[in-house]
Amino acid sequence: MPQLTVRGVAPDMLIAASEALVRELADICACGTDNFTLDWLQTVSAIAGKRAATYPFVEVAWFERGAQTRDRMAEAITRHLLAVGVQEIEVAFKVYREDGYYVNGVRCDAL
């Protein structure tokens, strides 16, 4: 269920990194690659009344898997995106709770 939302990265760079990245993340999380979504957001940033480049940023929304897994995920995301030419990247994790996440109207802690 990890959902990666990416902004400030060219879509062709994200696509180039996506296959190997998702395979590695699936290994880290011990789940299938079909558990991941990887979404690219087209954003417009503005600073001082002018259009500005959007800073490269990845938000990972997931159910917490612990600091060691989180560290490995952040390192893998960073390494794969740097390898395709992204100059620098920040990664942040947003944690969902199973009792507040629903699939087809059913809470995940009830599945």
C-alpha cells in the first residue's frame, strides 16, 4: 500500500527509475510490487511573484513499518532518483493508521 507522490522531478526521470525502484521497495517491505503506487504531480511553484522551479520531493504514505525499513526506503528512493539525474531530493513519510484507512468502505483493521 505504500503510495509515493513525487513532485519537482521530470516525468521521464521518474519513469526511468520506476521499475527498479519499485522492485527494490517491494523487497524492502517484503510485499509485491503491485502494492505500490507511484504518482507524479505536475505543480507550479512561485517565489517573489515569479514562477520558480519546484523542489524535488517524494511523499511516502504508508502504514508504519519501523525506522529501519523507513531508512532503507528513503535511501533507495534517493539513490534511484539521483541515478537518473535528479540533483537532490527530499523524502517524507506520512503514516496512516489501519483504523482510519478504508478499502471499499471497510476499515483495514477489520480486514
